[in-house]
Amino acid sequence: MTDWSENDVIAVADWSQCALVERIPGKVSGAWLVKGTRLPVWAIMNHADDYTPEEIATEIFPSVSADVVRQIIEFARSHVGVHA
């Protein structure tokens, strides 16, 4: 398991370009969250190397669909090193 933090999530990509996430000041300390939830993006990314999106969605975070998990992981991986 990769140990992601909010700082890692911010460093990877410009998350404002991902329609599946939101950042609301004062909500979960302003972390990037799966839209409509209190689930931080870094929590999904912590499991991305060890579990499939389906396992993450059904076993770890059942409030989020496997499709959303997959798209967030793909967004992060496709933007590594792109964010300035």
C-alpha cells in the first residue's frame, strides 16, 4: 500500500480538472473529496496499488461506485508529473 497524504494528492494533479471530486473549505479540512461525500481522494489512492477498483468500492468504501474509484485512480495516474 502506498501511503498517500493530502499533500501528495495536491502535488500529483490539478484536481479542479476532475469532475468527480470537490474541495470545500472547512469540509474535511479542505481536502479533495469524492464529490458528494466526505471521502478524501488520498484514502482511495492509499489502496490503489493493492486492490482493484471493485474491491475498493465494495470492501473498503461501499459508498462509492467502482466506476468512480476507477476514474479517480486513472486521473491521478495520468497526471503524475503534469501538475506544476
